[in-house]
Amino acid sequence: MNKRGYFGNFGGAFLPEILVATFDELERVYTEARNDPIFWHDYEQLMSSYSCRPTPITYAENLTRHFGGARIFIKREDLNHTGAHKANNVMGQGLLVKRMGKTRVIAETGAGQHGVATATMAARFGFDCTIYMGEVDVARQRPNVFWMEQLGATVVPVTDGTRILKDAINEAFRDWVTNMDATHYVLGTACGPHPFPEMVAWFQSIIGKEARRQFMEREGRLPTRVFACVGGGSNAMGIFSGFFDDDVELVGVEAAGRGLNSGAHASRLCSDDASVGVAQGYKTYFLQDDDGQMRETHSIAAGLDYVGVSPILSDFKEKGRVRFEGATDREVIEAVRLTMRKEGVIPALESAHAFARAFKEAPTMSPDDIILINQSGRGDKDIFTIADAMDDPKWKQFIIEKAKQYHA
Amino acid sequence: MLESHIRSRLKEKKILLMTHIVIGYPSLEASLEIVRTMVAAGVDLMELQIPFSEPIADGPVILKANQNSLAGGVSVAQCLEFGRTVAREFPIPFLYMTYYNILFKYGVDRFVDEMRDAGLKGSIVPDLPPEEADGYLSAMQRNQLSPIFIYSPTTSEARLTAIAKVADGFVYCVARKGVTGDQTEFSQSLDAYLARCRTATGLPLALGFGVKDKSDIKFLEGKADIAVIGTQALRLIETEGIAALGPFIRDLQT
Ligand SMILES: Cc1ncc(COP(=O)(O)O)c(C=O)c1O
């Protein structure tokens, strides 16, 4: 019996026995697909006709002028169908579900983007769909809950634990161990037991492959530094994978929440608060206490509010291939405001972490340098949170009026 | 040795009874009282669950017990101390049940050494498959403790045999798909599954997940060696209190 799915010291498959056969099946189907060139071709076709691939890179001329350092480009994953990079992974897994002949999908979601993407995929492929979402996230991402339900999914609010993303993952696993014959668990990020980290990173690599080609075509060279936000790490793995073998600096930006010393953050790789552990089926850095109990995390961005992180990124951290930094809630709101005003682009709160850090570094770089920011998603879903943070009086009045109408 | 103890008990009883508690739920004092009541009522072995914040294989009842215990501030050190106390005080074998991160963070060797010193007989770690268990297995072997591994209805023949090679004491057969606490159908397919398990290992077989009353236990007699009562006892404690455990457990065995 051999260990599988390790990236240096991280990864593995710490599975309850009941799921071992299910993971064997998944690994087999995934490996077949990966070795089948037609599969990737079909996948690209699907993504170009159903989503919006290739997504462009946008030169952010005004931001560049504003900061006066490196030239800033944005990879526009927000233009994907459903508004985030999550679509790449979900449609890929949907093709695998078809291969496996299963009829039902389940998923966890934090920000709701992965839930919406999964519900969309289920509608298109004709699968039954149940989405697990922490009660706290249900409350702060209501627009996405609305869409999931309209798309035909059942949304189950999870009331256990900290009632956010990690708890939704636990509930999804509990569903899966009961219903695995007909059900596939569409895990939303490059975490969890093998083969999920590798498989999700593979689907997301479509981002990096495109970005690399686009830079070579447009600029005849590669960017100097690439920034991506890191929740579980799937969008980061996606864009980074275009540049792993190049002389390009890769920067992963985690949620520093109220500050790295505040205890209220979700920084596993750029803070000293995390340590190596094994939970939710894999070994990686977790925000946990000395007994190994997972701690509460905090981020203004629901999609970054997770205790673990991709084992692949933990390995890159140890090997020094990726640099990890944090961005605070406040810096993130400022970055959203600036990006909207200067470029007419609304990044998701998650993505805005990458913007915030890039804005810090851009002025210190030279005009010969190029920054690439992965805009993993669009900010429409965050309208309530952003309006709150900006304390917008007209929006508040609108909500009050709307509430009055419902009460009447 | 756990296996020989089980075998000698089986000369006196047709099937043994193993119960499960979550240490610290509803409180450490109550846990001690629960153990005392269960042992007095004739329980043969006990699993002491060290609570974990992410118990992915447990259903809602045990999940809540884990969370309540942690919310009450129970630490791993207190759980180890609790194990020492009950193993000293009561004459039955005790096992720890917990998730791998608890051992991993404590240090697997240190955890297992302390388990031996405390007088426990083995442990059940449901998210630690044999593939990942090298360090744990050698620590257990060094201390002559029993690593209890799990069979499930989805486990292939080849895998049943491979697991048997590293298992010791007994094998825990999960009755069905799903988490702890749901209904289990005690039917012919369960017979067939237990027969497959029997062929794969010479170790005693425990059957758990969904065992809740006397008829379930009667059904298992002659097919399994140990019946495991988990969620049902917790439910009883919640609805009727610890005192109700004595009559409940006595009745299961008559
Ligand atoms: C827009 C967006 N970006 C980023 C993330 C973080 O996930 P990951 O690190 O897997 O890309 C999420 C997660 O929900 C998201 O919705």
C-alpha cells in the first residue's frame, strides 16, 4: 500500500475507509482523462463556447500611470461564465462526472461562486445538485444563494462548527460517504485528498497557459511578477502554472483580515500562526491551536476564509518558489475602490487581495517591469459587503425601502 | 494482549459489547460517571473519543458532542489524563478513538507512548488509512498496542487482506455507507459482508454504525464478535440522563 499524491511533505489521502473505493475510481477516471489529448481539447472547446475562454489580459493603463512603476496587466477570469475562475474547475469535473456515469453532484461553497458555478454546470449537464454553505456565508452572500436556488440546486446552510467554508466541506464529505454511488463531490479548490489538489490545479492551468501565450504574443516577453489571491489556492495554481519553469516571480496573497497580529485573519503561509497538520483528508499548513483543533478564521472575502491551503502551495512555500504576502480587509476595500475608479473594473473581494499587494509593490518596480494580476472573479456578488464597507447612504436607503415593501 | 482478552471473554458471552463516549461531553465529570455506569452494566470494551474540531466521519449527534466538549475547553492533555484514570480504575480494555491530527500535533510517538503508560490497549483513527500509517504502526508495535483498522462494505477483497496484515486486536467493520448515527438495515447483505470480512482476517470482528437495540445485537450473534453502541447511548444520555444507561445496557445483553 503506497502513499499517493504528495508534493514534498504535503498532500496525501487521509480518507475514511468507506471512501477509498470512490477515490480510486476518481483517480482512475482523472488519470485517463489527463492522458487523453482529446479530453483537453473537448474541455477547451466547452470553455470557449459555454464560458468565455480565452479570457483576455487587460492593460491597466490608468493604474500604471497612477503608481508610476511597473506596467500592470490584469488576467480577466471575471469574464468567465458565472463571473469567476471557478467555472474552469467545475466544467472540467462535470466532464469527468459524465465519464463516471454519475447523476448527482454536491459541492461546498464559501463566497458562493463555486456553488453558483456548480449549480450552473449541473443544470447544463442535467445532474441533481446540492450545495453546502456555512450559515455565516449564506447570510453574507445572499445573492449567490438566490442564484444557486434559481438554477435548481438545493442549498443547505451548515450550522455546525464555525459555520463557514471548512464546515461546509465537512458536511459535503458526510453526504458523500452516504451517497457516493451516484454522487460526485465537486471540490472547489486545489485542496482535499488526492487527486483533488492535482486535478483542480490541472483544470485551472488553463489560466496560466493562456496568460503565458498572450504575453508572448502581445509583449514578446513574460511578466516580471504575477500576483494571485490564495484561498484554497486554485486560481493561484492556475495562473502560476503558466510560469513555474520561467524566471518569473510568483506572489500568493492571503487574507490578512484585521491584521496578521490580530488573530482575525486567514493567512496560513505568510503568518506564523499556522502549522502543519492533517484535516479534511490532506496534510498541509492549517490555522490550528497546539492541540490540533482548527481555529476560527476571518476575512472580508468569504472565499479566502479557509483554515487550510493547497498542499501544492505549501510545498512551493517550503521550496521558496512562491512568495506569500497578506492584504488586510481595509487595504482590500481601498484596492476595490481604486480599481473601479481608475479602470472601470470591479474585482471580487477575493481577487482584490492580489490587487492590494500589487499596488504596494508596483511603485517600487521599474517601468521595464510587468506585473500581472489574476482577477479571479468579479465583484457583483459582493455588493452588500462593499456597500457596507463604503458606508453608502443611498444603498442603505434602497435596502430600507425594499424591506418596507416586503413588510407591507 | 487485546485479541486474547477478547477471545477469553467470548468463551463466556456470545457477543461482546463495546460502547463509545466523547471525552468531556457533557463534561469531564459526567464522562467519568458514564464510564462507571457502563462498566457496571457489563460493557466489555470502551472507545474514548478525543474530540476534534473536524470529525468528518461522524454524524450529527457525535459531531455536536465533539463541538460541545471542545467549547467546554477540554484539551488533549485532559483526555489523556482521563484515559489514565479510567484504565486504572476499571477492569475492561479502553481504546482511544480520534482523528489523526490529534496524534500528529501531539507527536505520534509521544502520543502512543503515553497511551501505553496510561494503560490503554489500542486506538481507532478513522482518517488514517494503512497507506499513511507507517509511523503510527511502528509506534504501536513498539508499545504492543493494537491499531484498530476499519473495513467497510466498499472495501475490495484485496484491500481487506492488505488491511488484515497491519491490523491487530480486532477489526472494526463499518456496517454501511454513511456516517455514525444513521439507521442500518440488519439484513442478509450485512451477513454476506461480515462473511467476506471473516474470510479476510482471523482477527475478531466488531460491527458498528447503527447498532441500537437488542434485536440488532441478537442478529449479530454468531456473525460478529463485538457489537458497537455509539450514537444510541449518546441519545439516551441526552433524553433520559446518565442513570438510564445502566438498564439500557443490561437489557441489551440479556
Ligand atoms: C472570486 C474568487 N477568487 C478566489 C477565491 C479563492 O479560492 P482559490 O484560492 O481556490 O482560487 C474564491 C473562492 O470562493 C473566489 O470566489
